[in-house]
Amino acid sequence: MRKLAALALIALAFSACKFNNADKPTLPIMGNREAVTKTVNGKTVVDTVYQTIPDFKFVNQYGDTITQKNLKGDIYVADFFFTTCPSICPIMHRNMLKVYNEFKSVPDFKIISHTIDPKHDSVAVMKKYADKLGISGNSWWLLQGDKEKTYDLGQKNYLVAVKQDDGTPGGYVHQGWFVLVDKQKRIRGYYDGTDEKQVAKLIEDIKVLRAEVNTQIAQ
Amino acid sequence: MKLKVIGFVCVLICIIASCQSDAELEYKRYYTGGAMMYMSKCQNCHGANGEGLSGLIPPLTDTAYLNKNRHQLACFVKYGIKETIITVKGKAYEGAMPANVDMPAIDVAKVLTYVGNSFGNKMGLIPVDEVNADLAKCK
């Protein structure tokens, strides 16, 4: 009886080891998806097409035009803010600074913050904001451009709420989501930018995503 | 006998506990109330440790500044700051601070007592009477 118990224990220990080895973390693919039926080599196969972030055209804090081309081969985190925001933006960008400081010297990573108040947040205003926030270089872009296009991108593509509402403090409704996007422009995670713990998770997930992409390239 | 000793000790503890002066109790009431208010009204911008945010939002850790401007602080909390450049810890900050026009003087006093005695500051109690007098002089 005792021998049997010992054997069972050993078996359990082994299976635990195996489980740990196989459990390599991967991030889910989020957003809308659709099944597409296509014919490959005469056979009908069903493939899943994931939602991707489409091309856009905005201007960063240096006055440079930025499109998806400038983000080619990059993992990035996107958020929506405005420089005069009295509510959640300061805490979001206090937390985003942690992400920036962790990855600012990594070549394939970027942060893009879209202003939802482009009328006030001109390139000059954004540059000043960047300087005061203490960010430089090209790893964190503050993007400014057509208001409708910014709102569309937020609502239809990143699937976060952004709208103007003069009844709320500051005049705009927006959520504090940080959206993680992979090199194929697919959404891989949402993190509450006002929550320190979730932002710590974001930093960990960026490391996981970078490892994932690098192994895919290696294959 | 044993019971008597225990009883005596209990009475002694009660006496010592109630020895906390009224002033001390008042301070604690202000401080804890102010802590709650700070979390809901100030922390987003000024941070959990009063550290501010880079060059955008000033920290609340400049004890010399707070002491020097003690009688202005109530005005800052209640009416906000507009188009004034504030120099804290040798760094100039511009931009606006939102007003809290609906905040009663007692709450202003509580939040100031909290800030004035946190993050390395030691200003002591900032009573509501002082706040009322300061608010009357706001520009």
C-alpha cells in the first residue's frame, strides 16, 4: 500500500514537471474575427481572419507624418488622451512612463498616444507636453490629426469609447485603456491604464509578445 | 484577588487611552478625513506619494514652499490655479489646476492637514477657522 502511494506520488511529480514545461505563456488574439473558407491545393479549408488595425495618417510631436508604415515590424501600445485632461490622463501617463522607461531602448517597440482634442493639442502643444513629461526620442509618439478619424479609429478599431461630451469634466469621455498591438497589427491585450497592477501585467505581456514574435521569426 | 488586579489594569488602560488630548483627536479626525479626500480628489494628478508628474504636475513634497505659502493653499484647493507659474523645488510649473468650488471649508482644512503632514511635511493641524480666514482673502 505504501509502495503504491509512493509510486503515485512520483507519477504526480513527473506529470507536474511536464505540465510546467508545456505551459509556455502566449497572449490571446482579441477583437472581432471571422471564419473565411478558402481553397488550398484543391481542399476547402476554414481559416480565421483576425481583426487588424488599419492604416492611418497622423502627425507626431516633432511634426513628422506617421502611418502604419512607421510602425512596421513594431509591437506597440496605443491609448487616447488630451493634454488638458483633468481626470484620468495624469495617472495613465504616470503609469505609461513606467512602460516607456522599461522599453525605450528596445528597437521594435513603440507607444502611440492619440489626442482626442486635436483643436487644442497642436504639434507645438504636444511637443511641450512631451518635454514636460520627460520623454524624448522616437519610442513614444503623441499623435495629432483629424478628429473624426481619431474617434473612428478608437471606436471601430481599438474598440474603446471616445467621444466629446461637454457635460463631463474636461469635455471628453474616454476610457483609460492601454491597447497592446502585435507586429501583425492584431489586438493582443487591454489594460486599465489607471491601475498600477494591470500596467505591471502589460510590461510582462510585452516581454511575452516580443519572445513569441522572435521565435516565430526564428522558425 | 486576581480579578481585582485585572480590573485595576483595565481601568488604568482606559484612563491612559482617554488621556489623548482633544487637540490630538481633532488632528487625527482631520488627517484621516483628509486622506480619503486626497485619494478621490488629488491623487490622480499629484500621486499616491505626492510625487507629482515629471514637469507637468508639481509634487507636494516641497515643505519650504508649503510653509511659505501656507495661507494661499486653501485658495489653491478651492479655486484652482490658472495661468500662474508656480515654482516648486526650483522647477517652474505652468498649466491649470481644477477648482473645487463646492468643497466646504472643513473639507479644505482636512485635505490640507493631510497633505501638510504627509510626504515628509510637518505643518501640524490646519484648522477650519484658519481656512475660513484664508479663503476670505482669496484673489
